[in-house]
Amino acid sequence: MAQIIDGKALAQKMQKKLAEKVARLKAEKGIVPGLVVILVGENPASQVYVRNKEHSALAAGFKSQVVRLPESTSQEELLDVIAIYNADTSFHGILVQLPLPDHINEEAVLLAIDPNKDVDGFHPMNMGRLWSGHPVMVPCTPAGIMEMFKDYHIDLEGKHAVVIGRSNIVGKPMAQLLLNKNATVTLTHSRTHHLAEVAKKADILVVAIGRGHFVTKNFVKEGAVVIDVGMNRDENGKLIGDVKYDEVAELASYITPVPGGVGPMTITMLMEQTYESALRSVNR
Ligand code: NAP
């Protein structure tokens, strides 16, 4: 039976340490990390995410601000707001909550954020830094998964890692982070032939597709480490992962549950990266 990777406990441990680091930074250098989250429109899921981010930022001792803009906000108006926070040195992290309304070009918005404040790691410059092997700001979900490997002493060097899903926010940066740690990486997607066979070769299997219980025991080699990024609702509205947990847990050596696995680490890494950005600002 697999050992559970407890993301909730690790996130709590990291957040406690972070609050201590923030207090020290304030006492020694007079700097308070600042995070602004910009939300356009009324998307209910986004509102919950933004509230959670605000809550975590305040718990860490940050200066926290949420800018709520109406659905009708034009792209130019949004870019003007971003420019204000790019120039404001009391903010070290700027996050524009996605998705944006259809009339706003997401790429133009992500490009407008100062890469030094891009705590989500979505700016092309930060993507490029990651791909060239010199990451600075990294998308928070895969960054959180790397912290899990570290905390559980899961060695990646020379291992075969298979990532299912190639989104810019999870799959692609995950593959690159694994490669940077000397894993041999296979990045798969909806057009991959014989996916179960490919996945079954993995020592490390990361699943980020968004299909409830898609990955069954037929995808998993005995002893594999299985990371489930998926967040889906079943027919009763219950939160479930992309992995069929009960049967895969019997085969795997380590597994992340849903909920309580990858999810809590994502927001923790957002706070960590804001803190790191504040630290770097001292030397700029
Ligand atoms: P996404 O942008 O929709 O990308 C999904 C990826 O999965 C795509 O690359 C797609 O392939 C691939 N895929 C879809 N169906 C597939 C299939 N049948 N076989 C193989 N590959 C398939 O999703 P995402 O943003 O990466 O999110 C993935 C899941 O993680 C979602 O459930 C999301 O809610 C969850 N998530 C959780 C967190 C967290 O903090 N826990 C954070 C982010 C996302 P193609 O590219 O070929 O279309």
C-alpha cells in the first residue's frame, strides 16, 4: 500500500516557517512582502481562489491587496492597472486571476506584468528562464510538487518520469522541472498513442488532465510514485482527482490524495515566490 504524500500537512509546515521568515525580513530589513491579486469579472470559482489567496497572504504577514474590476473592463484599462502595480515598489508580486473575460487577450496581459513580479511564473520570460534551466519564478502547482518530492526524499535523478497533460500552467513546466533534476521525461497528451502503456513505464507519474478517475491501475507500474493534480467533480459534486485512488494506491509506492495533496501546495508556493521576490528586491 502506498505511502500518502500529505500536501496539506506540508503546506501548513511551510506556511508557518514562511510567517517566521516574513517577520524576520520585516525586523531586519524593514521590508514587508506585498502581493496584489487582480480579478476581472464575477467567475464564482475565481472569487473563491482569490479569497483564499488573500487569506493566505494576510496569514503570512504580507501586505495584501485585491483589485476587483467589473466584467466590462477593457484590456487597456486592465493594462493601466497592471502598470500602476509594476511601478509600486511596495508590491513584489502581481497576479492576474485567470481565466479573463473573452474580450481580453490573455497573452497581452501576462506580457504586461513585470517579470520580476510575475509570481505565477506565466510570463514568457519566466517560461524561457525555466526552459533554459535557470528558473526564477515558476508556475506554482509544479513548483509545489517539486517541494513534495524534496520533503519525502523522493530521488528523481535518472528516473523515468511521465507527465500526462501539457498545459502551460502544469504539464509543460512540470516536465522541465523534472528534467532540471535529471529525470528522463516523457510528456504526453490527448494525442499520445497507447497512453496506458507509456504511463506504465513511469517511475514517477504526474497526472494533470482534468478527467475524473481517468488513470486506473492499468496505467501504473508497481512501486511508482503517483502525483494527482486533477480537480474534478463527480456526479454527486464530490471533489475527485484524475487518478482512481483506491486501486492505484495498492500498487504505488507514494501517492497524493485529492483533496489534501497537490492543491494546498499551489497557494503555498505563491506565497513563497512572493517572499523570494521581496528578498530579491533588496538587491535590485
Ligand atoms: P488543461 O489546460 O485543460 O490541460 C489538460 C491537458 O490534459 C491537455 O494537455 C490535454 O491534452 C490533456 N488531456 C486531456 N484529455 C486527455 C486524455 N484523454 N488523455 C491524455 N491527455 C489528455 O488543464 P490544466 O490546467 O493543466 O489542469 C489539469 C487538471 O489539474 C484539472 O483538473 C485542473 O482543475 C487541475 N489543476 C489543479 C491545480 C491544483 O492546484 N491542484 C492547479 C491547476 C490545475 P491536449 O493538449 O492534447 O489537449
